[in-house]
Amino acid sequence: MLTLSSDFGSQYPAAMKGVILQHSDARVTDVTHSLPRQDIRAGAFWCRELLTQFPPAVHVIVVDPGVGTDRAALVVQAGSHILVGPDNGILRPVARKLTSTDEPKQYYRLTVESRASTTFHGRDVFAPAAVTIHERGLDRLVSTPFLTPVDTASLTSLRLPGYQDNVNEYTGSVIAIDNFGNVITSIPGTAVDAARISVNGQSVPFVQAFAAVEPGSALVTTGSHGYLECDVNQGRGECYFDLSTGDMVSIRTDTE
Amino acid sequence: MLTLSSDFGSQYPAAMKGVILQHSDARVTDVTHSLPRQDIRAGAFWCRELLTQFPPAVHVIVVDPGVGTDRAALVVQAGSHILVGPDNGILRPVARKLTSTDEPKQYYRLTVESRASTTFHGRDVFAPAAVTIHERGLDRLVSTPFLTPVDTASLTSLRLPGYQDNVNEYTGSVIAIDNFGNVITSIPGTAVDAARISVNGQSVPFVQAFAAVEPGSALVTTGSHGYLECDVNQGRGECYFDLSTGDMVSIRTDTE
Amino acid sequence: MLTLSSDFGSQYPAAMKGVILQHSDARVTDVTHSLPRQDIRAGAFWCRELLTQFPPAVHVIVVDPGVGTDRAALVVQAGSHILVGPDNGILRPVARKLTSTDEPKQYYRLTVESRASTTFHGRDVFAPAAVTIHERGLDRLVSTPFLTPVDTASLTSLRLPGYQDNVNEYTGSVIAIDNFGNVITSIPGTAVDAARISVNGQSVPFVQAFAAVEPGSALVTTGSHGYLECDVNQGRGECYFDLSTGDMVSIRTDTE
């Protein structure tokens, strides 16, 4: 199986899919093409969370503001998964999550042919590489000029934001905002054991279900990724809490 | 075959799909993930209209404002189709439409495991149940604690809006608005036999094709679902007629 | 394989897919359902660019402002591809591009059954015809009343915009705007050999990669379709250049 993830929106994903189907009868699954535009960090978060739900596959991941520059193209063996995409950090958190501690993780530099366009490597570099790897097998390709092993120290690094525990106050940041407007923070849900908490000073109930508060009311809950989410039942948490991706979030337990 | 319908938008559908593909090589078809957010009635309408086009399958349907509360999870045998989703009424009109009069229709309560998240039962409850049913067969599961037969009288009911015939005036309501802005009413197209009609007092032509009026002009036509639709050729009927889902619509034949 | 392209957006594509799956186990691939609404010219451009990436298939293409009028329904044998859609010109540029000079190209008029709706021929005419052709083969159908050969002279014609070379000034028009806001012109990238050019009098750098300029800065590049594109790195070229589909574009090499 091959999967496709990108920030391409509506039209361009089909070009990647067509290129693959020219060379393979394999299943091709769209994961999402609505990754936040050219936001490498949010793209890494979504791909990490979504691809861990998938069986082993060759996963194309393209959020690529540096397309056409000299940024490298990469292939990663991450346990039983293979990732294909640009060297801008987006593959790193995904590869870490997909690889068990007893499994191999190896990065390869992918040769970009000179006939590739300078604006659409999804179609001209990553999708062709993915289907070649899928059809021929990674092992047969790693000893060719097509794929060159590289040391991770030479690659663009990326870590998703963590959090700090400062005695009754947890500090983290907004990793992503989903399309319901739910604000996903980097603070784990296990950090909270209280009925009310303050988010950057705003006191809201900490509940298990959106519907535990009235429609239109704010809440914090442990979202499906295991992190604290600042939400509004049937509304948009990003507006209520006035938070954007990357903003700092401070969580304090309310004791009154 | 399995199908997926939800109001999840861009990212979350892939999590459901990944969970299924972990356990099955079956075809998984996205029906739509753009159901109006947390609108059970509109979701029921779209699923009813769309799923009747499909061959027998296990259909996951998730519009679920009550996720994480004690609302039940359901599986429905609806003739040769199987539906999986929350007990909030959304499955009822779909099940009625998919089941022929001589076919069985049976509702089952689905056991929700305690390890499921409280915010994403599509990934943690409905998709896993659907693939289990698809792979093992409903018959082998109905005699287990996994699925308990329930009486429909104990379930949340939902009927889509109907219409009334009040001597030359038909009264109904807006079932849904499609993404062209076409206003789909609950009044059947057979109710009208006239060249012009009034919609809540606004006189417009009743025509067979959008292009029977100029671009930008309003019209009423019998839409592809068999209901009267209040539209604007190449424009947005919802704006021209100032109608939203749930609004009352009165149709009167113009005789001048 | 069958593919689906339309301007239907979110809900209606599934109806076409369901109709096909009722009659075939074939692979059905969504190309895009976000073609610009009822814009035949832009639809033809996108389908031409995207479908040339695909292996031979039966391609359903529906941008159909004339649905329900007496416009004809067509099937085209375009080399090893088959196109199905309305006679409004949209199939013409696609068919020309998909057909090699030594391959046959033949247009057929498709009989529309009277029971078809007047508002949704994607579901009632084009998808059923496509799956019939896919399952039975075009050859066995061309000698039946289902498909009647027609002369292209009797069909709606459409040519995508070209360009003119007026001594150091190239004049063309905007073919389409992608969902990043990139303005795709009809002027080939080979027309420019300079570090700066003027677009309708605005001087901008001509570069190979978006990231050759700062985020938020304007540029012209040769896009992935081979045409000049007026873009903003990580922004929206359509806003910066104030251009819409169909607008005239004049490109002049800056020599200072």
C-alpha cells in the first residue's frame, strides 16, 4: 500500500496518484491533502498521529516550501514503514513514532533527476520514488545511486513542542488546530486532575466529553491524541481562547 | 465493502481508514466527510440519499455531538446493508430507506470498550466495530456480548421533515443546503404543476433545468432527490431566498 | 479503471461512485471534485493536466451548467482513454491531449434515457454510461443505439487560450488559479530568459523556486504545467497581481 499526505488541497494530489497508478496496481490511500499550508510542524504532527493508525506502507509526505531549492529529498525506513518526502524536518517526528525501539531506522538521500520540475516534486520526485520503492523493494534500491544512506546529523531536525511542569502550572504550546477549531496543545491529558482549570488565565471546566457543557460553551478535554485540547462545544475553540498554532499555553489547576 | 460518512472534514477520516486497513484488505470508500457539522438531521438526509446509491456494505456514519456521554453505540442490519454509528437518530431514516419491506431490520447495541477515547469514537469504536463485522460477519457476532439486540422503542428516534398540502399551498421545511447553495426542501417535486410559483411569497419560475433561467436568476426545480429545490442558476439559492436548514417553506402556485 | 472529475464539491460525488460500484468491482479514482464551479474552460485545463498523468481509463468529467437542457451527452475514444461527459466543450482539449497523433479519436453521442433527472446527469447519465462502457467494452456498444458516432464539426468547440509573441512582449491570459492562489497563465515558461520581468507593468523576479524570494514576496516562475505562473511565496498571487481567470496577461522582459 502507498499513502499520500500533503498540503496540496484540491487538484494537485491527483497528479501524484496518476503517476503512481501508471506503474502499480497497488492500493493508494489519501491520508489528507489539507495539511496546513507549508506548516512543517503542524504537518509533522498530523502525519505522526494519522500514519500510526495505518498498516505498513510507503507513505508520501509533502509539505515543501523549499521545493526547487537545494533541500534534499529523503527516503526513511522507519520500522516496517517507509517515508518519502523533503528534508525539511517533517519526516523526523513521524519516523520516530513509527519505529519501535527494536526496529531499524535509516535515512536515505534520494537522487532528484534534473528533468524534474522546480515547483512540483510531489509529482516529479516523491510519487515516482514511492512507487519505484513499492514495486521493487527498498533493499534492491539502497545499493544504487538512487538512494544514498545519510547520517541523521546531516539532516534538518525537527521536534514537536513539549511541555514543562512548573509546580501546579503546565506550560506548553499549540501544536495544531483541527478543522473544528479545536486547539490541540502539547500538554498531555494526564497533567490535569481537576474539575476546572485556567488556560492562560481563563477558567473553564475540564470535562470528558464536549457535550458535558452547553453548546457554545468552552471546555478543556483530553483529546483523541492524548493532549489537552481547548475547545468549544459545537463551536470554535481557536476563537474563544484566541489561540493560534505555536502560541504558548499555560494550564493551572483551579482550586476554589 | 465498507463506507465512511462523517462531519470530520479534513484530517480525522484517515484515522478511521487506517484502523480499518490494519485489519482488512476490503475496499473502503469515502462517501462524504463534509456532512454539516453536528447536524444530525442533515446528516441523516445526505446519508439516506447517498447510501441508497451503493451496493450492500458496512456503512460507518458518524455525526456525533454526544460522543463521550452515555449515548449508546449502534449497529443496524438494514436489509443487505449494515450501519454502524451513534444512537442519536442519524441511523434511523437511513435504515428505513435501505430496508425493503420484505427484508429484516434489526438494531443492536454495540459494547463500547472502556479504553476508547471520549472524543473520537469514529476511530476507537465505530471503525473497529465495522471492520470486525465486515471480516467476521454479523451473524457470528450477534450472539456475543459485543452486540445486544435492542428494541427500536428504546432508541433515539428521528424522522426527516415531511410536508402538508393545504389546498393550493404546500408547507414543508428546508432539509439541507448543498455546497452549491441549493436549498433542498421537504416538498416533493410532484406537488407543483405550474410555470411560476411563490416561495414564501417570492414569485419565481418553476423550471426543469438550471439553465432555463439566466445565470444569477432564481428558480425552483425538482432536484435530483425528488424534492423541490430553491436555487439560483450559477449562484446561491440560500442567499437569494434567505433560507437555512430547518426553516419553514411555503409553496403556492401562481395563477396570473 | 474509472476516474471521476467534477465541480460537485462534497456530497454529490459519492452518488456517482455508488452507481458505479453497483455494477463493477473496478477501481474508481477521484481525480478532483473541486473544479471551479461551472467554469468549463478551467475544468478543461485541470482535466487535461491531471488526466495525462493517468494510465488508460474511463474518465467521467462533469462540469455541466447546461444539465437538463438539450445539450448532448458525449463519449470520446481518445487513444487508449475514454472520456464521458457533456457536450459543452470540456472534453475537447482533454481528448486532444490524451490522443497521440497515430491513435484514433472518435466522438459518440450518448443516448440520455428519459427517466434521468434534469439536474444530476453525473449520477443518472454519465456514471451509468461509464460503468457500462467499462464492463462491456466500447467496441460492443458503438454499434447500438446507446452510442452514435458524431462529427466533431457538430459539437461544441473549445480551445484553451494561447499566447502571442509581440517582440519582447508576450501576451496571453489566465487559464486557471490553483488553490494556493497561484495564477497560471497561458504563456509558456520557455518565453522568458531574464532575471526580472514585468507582469502587466509590475516588475517581479523570474525565479526557479518559490523560496528564491522571501515569504510574502511576489515572483514569476515556470509552473509544473510548463506555463508562467504569477505567484507569491507562501501567499496568494491572485491577490498580489489582482488577476482572475480569463484576464489578459502581458509579460515583458526587464532589461535594466
